[in-house]
Amino acid sequence: MVKPRSAAGRAKETNARLALAYPGSASELCALKFETPFQLLTATILSAQTTDERVNLATPQLFDRFGDAPSLAEADPTEVETIIQPTGFFRNKTKSIIGMACAVRDRFGGVVPEDMEDLVTLPGVGRKTANVLRSVAMGLPGLPVDTHVIRLTNRLALTDQSDPVKIETEVARLLPKDQWGVFSLRLILHGRSVCVARRPRCEQCVLSDFCPSSLMPTRRSPGRS
């Protein structure tokens, strides 16, 4: 088998192999449980610095009480804090999700906007969160960059950047727009299970025959988690 030598070639081959290892659409690959874009946006804000599993423990009760922007905007912060406490940093997260709900209600008629320029103006929403929402719940182009994506794209030499926005820009050029979301989610899943931060399991990796870091195991890369 001819090994890809360019970043574009490695991105294409990585995407193809990880699609076999982690099949499914972006919505199927996303571990957060939701029914609407608003619920996914809320859950993604809550997922900061915790696990998806902990978020999924809290959101059923949260969404049963406050499942849309108007209801969450009017919520008692103390009640919300109690519900989301298992996710950690619950006071700040309560401020963010209620603030986000107020903005969606007041500025966008209760409907979560689709445009990146609008999404990043919402409290608690940065490019990563906006890209998750766009790619998973809206079927739009979006390439979320978290610590796993930073680590794997550097190890695979798809970029040498450490800044998430620069990584998003460079890696997005290597793949079709409709593949951005699933590519990111597959990198995240692979980063959690195989290409872990401290001791990557190269012997188990479907990318090891062409991954530059597998050939040079002492190479250090950013994005440890």
C-alpha cells in the first residue's frame, strides 16, 4: 500500500480508515443526548471540563423542566444549579446557559441561529461549541477542535499549529465540508480510546503505518488531556 506523503493525503486516508473504525453520522457519533439544537447547545456548554456521561446524567431533568430557550431564560438559577451540579463549575455554567437562553429568546425569537457569526455572540459559546452544534444538530459544515483534535492533527502532521482556530482553518482545507464534523468526532473517539495523550497505543492504531508520530514515537505534541 502506498503511504500518503502530503497532509491532504494523510487527512483523506485518516478519514477513510476512521470511518470504518467509527461508523455513523455526526449525530450518531456525538455522545451527548439531545432532541433539539437548543438542547445540544445547552449540553455542549455543560460539557466543558467534564465528561459527556456526567452531562447526560443531568440533562434529562434539566430538559424536562427547561427544554427550550424561553423556559430556561425564566428559570430560577438556584434550581438550575442544583440540577447541573454533577457537571462541575455549576454556578458559572448556570450563568452561561441562562444567559445563552435569554439571548436566543430576545435576539433570535427563541430559535438557535445557524450562522457562526451569530452563535459566537451567545454567552458560553465559542467556535468549538458552535461547530459542534452546526455539524451535529444542523447538518452544516463545522469542525470542532478540542484537545484530542489538537493532539491527533499534530501527531498526524496535518498541521503544526497549536491554536484551535488555526488548526480548524488548516485542517478544513484538507477535507470536503460535509466531512468536517464526522472527521472531528472520529478523531475525538480515537483520541480517547487509542491515540491517548501520554502513551499512545500505536500497536492498536489503524493509522500507525503512515502516522509520522508512530514512526517517531519520541515526538512530543500539544493537546494533552
